[in-house]
Amino acid sequence: MLHPLHKRITLLLAVMAGLATGVPAQAALRVFACEPEWAALATEIGGRHVESYVATSAHQDPHHVDARPSLVAQLRKADLVVCNGAGLEAGWLPVLLSRSANPSLKGERLFMAAEEVQRLGAQAQVDRSKGDVHAEGNPHVHLDPRRMVQIGNALAATLAGIDGAHASDYRANAARFSADMSAAIAGWEKSASSVRGQAVIVYHDAWPYLVEWLGLVQAATVEPLPGVPPGAQHLAKVAQTAQARNARAVLHTTYDDVRAVRQVAQQGRTCAIELPYTVGGAPGTETLRAFYDTLVNRIVKGCR
């Protein structure tokens, strides 16, 4: 049994070790994740050393989120913010950060995933007459698992910089995640080889990374412009495109306008496929691997 003095010395050394790494000894890093996919990635890379809070649900459009007091409270005690970036949260994250007044959330502690990979559709200048477009490029980078591996490696480096005591664990977790995902990607690509080159219609322009990865062709969007609801004339035009291109399906999420999607599918002589936008968006998609499994399986199954 330790002498009381020895116990106090041991406790003091543990506290000092925590101060040296910038985090409390034995405490998990508190991660504020803007969307479920980033909480899932933080868990993959951080393991037992992180504790994640997710600001949005899997059935919620991440463009539009209320800056609730509960979110401010979570940011106030966060050690690290992991969000999408590329303008996806521009309407609400800056407000939350300002209201939280957390002085530690700056620099590497504001991890924007989309900044770690090459983005599609970057524009030198944004013209708001073209709808809700992003100058930084299409923000929905998590829909390509190859890019997710890159982001995982970058997140491991960030976590190691913040919590040096567990740096080796973060790097090992990232290496395991990369190896597991690389093997799975090969299987998904083989499974999806039968649909390469086929046309799809999408409701919102959220899927270019998935489309590029699987070798599909995005023939049209149900929205005439990003974030703009479709009118009757546009829906008829998209349906004609779907029929002319023999579109495999109309891809949409749970929060898209299902009536418009069904109209295009029916008139375009194809089907509608509901895809989970993120982890937890459908039964059995609680992990990143299961999420990508579902995306690929639903697209390959098609209208059967």
C-alpha cells in the first residue's frame, strides 16, 4: 500500500504530465463534431482518448442548423472542433464559435476536413444568382472513402499535436483505419464495376464525390439551382433527361422533396433510391464502413 505522501506525489506527477501535453491527465479530448461522419472519424482515429459530441443528426440538412444554446454550451467546453468546412457550416458555425467565447478554439483546434483534400467544383468567384454554391468547392467530401482516408491521416496528426502523450496511438489508429478502408474500397469498386458509366439524377448536388468515385455520370439535378426548390417546368425537363439518358435512378436523402423526386422517377421511367447522407442515416450505418457499404449496395441494386 502506498504511503499517503507517495500518493500525493503520484497524483502531482500525473497532473504535471497532463499540463505538459495541454490536456488534463487521464481526461478524454472533448471533440465537437459538426456532423455525424466527423464524430465517427474522430472515434476511429482517437479511440478511447476522445469523447465526441455531434451537433447535427443524420436526418438533418447540415446547411441549415439553429445556433441553439445547447450547442454553444458544448462548444464552450470543447478541446477540438472537427467540421466539414468549405462553407458547409457558414450559416451557423461562426455564430456558435463567437457565442461560446472559447479561447482555445483556434488554429489546429479548428479542424476543417474539406481543407485536407482536393475538392471538386472550386470557383474563383461565387455568383449567388446560381444558388447556394461554394467558392471553396463542393463541400460533401465525406462521400468518397478515399478522401476519408486522407482526412483520417490529417486528423491523426492534429490529435498528436494537441495530445502528444498519445500520439503513437493516434498514428496507429490512422494506419489501421487506412488499411481497413483500402481493403474495403477495393471490394466496393469491384462490386460497383457493373454500374460504371451509367447516368443518375440527383436531387441536390451533394453527390459528386460518390459519383466520381464509382464512375457514374450525373445527368441532371432535381433542384434547378443548389438550394432552390424545383418548379413544374424544370421537373418535366429533368424527367425527359432521365428517360433520354436511361438513368439508373434518382438519388436523394430523407430530407429532400420526396414528391418531386417521385415525379421525376415516374415520368423519367426510372426509380428513386434513398441514400443515407451520413453515418446513422439508415439502419445499420452506425460506422463509416457500414455507411459506405449501404451506399454502394443500394446503388448497385438499383431498381430491382
